[in-house]
Amino acid sequence: MKIKFKKLSKEAVSPKYAYTHDAGCDLTAINKSYDTYGNVVYGTGLAVEIPEGYVGLLFPRSSVSKQDLLMSNSVGVIDSGYQGEIIVKFKRINAISVGIVNYLNENELMPSKAREEREFEVGDRVAQLIVIPYPKVEWEEVEEFDSKTDRGEGGFGSSGS
């Protein structure tokens, strides 16, 4: 499947798979800024043309675990109608308040030592884009469902911890 993309800046890096069997294409930051809430905003300089019937899902790369960042919207949804720049936004985790588990002391939660916050820099691969088909769903309102399940309405830990 071919997905058309355009570089909105000469610094933009084409999306690419790191390994043959990867599901997601890595996206590289070409600029870095902060919004009014202190979130880190990375521009990719890329726009994509997602075909109708498909959606682009933007996930953080696993390397985000080495940073003090959480992707702001968990998963970014790029609908087929959106053709603007792919922008990735992260919330900053205050490094001083992050705790570490000290396994040598019966899993007691110990505060981490203060250190500089770690963030991606310009030129780093900051996210991965996965393009998948989706069904167009027709919704039908009912008074009761046709079937009953063992789980029923149980959620948020209802199956045990």
C-alpha cells in the first residue's frame, strides 16, 4: 500500500521503518517548542494523505520510556480528511516527583534523586505512525442487548488485580 506524504519543510525526514517487520513508521522531530501549559510540542514537517477507509494512529515510540514524557493524547488519530502537519505533543513529567521502586528494600517507594528532565531533541525519532483500515459502523439504539455476557457491566478491575 502506498501512502502519499509531503515535506512541509526542507528539514523534514521521510517516514521510515527501522526494521522490516515493524508495524509503525518512525517520525522525526524537526523542531521543538513549548505550549502555554508547558507541554513539549514537536513538529515533523510532514503531512500525509490517508486514504478513505483508513486511519493513521500515532503512538509514542518505546524509547519514550527513557524520557520524562507522556504523549498528551495517548494515541493520536489522523483521519483521512486531515492533511496538515503531523505534530506530536508530550506532557512533561516532573523528574523530582517521579518515584523509583527500591527492590532491595521490600518494594518500598523511594523518591528519585533530582536530575535534569529528559526530553527528545530535534533530530530524534519521537513517534511512530501506523495506518490501518477501519469499518464504518452504523449505530443502532436498543433498549436491551440480544445477548448477556459473563462480564456484563464489570469494568475497571472487575476481573481481579
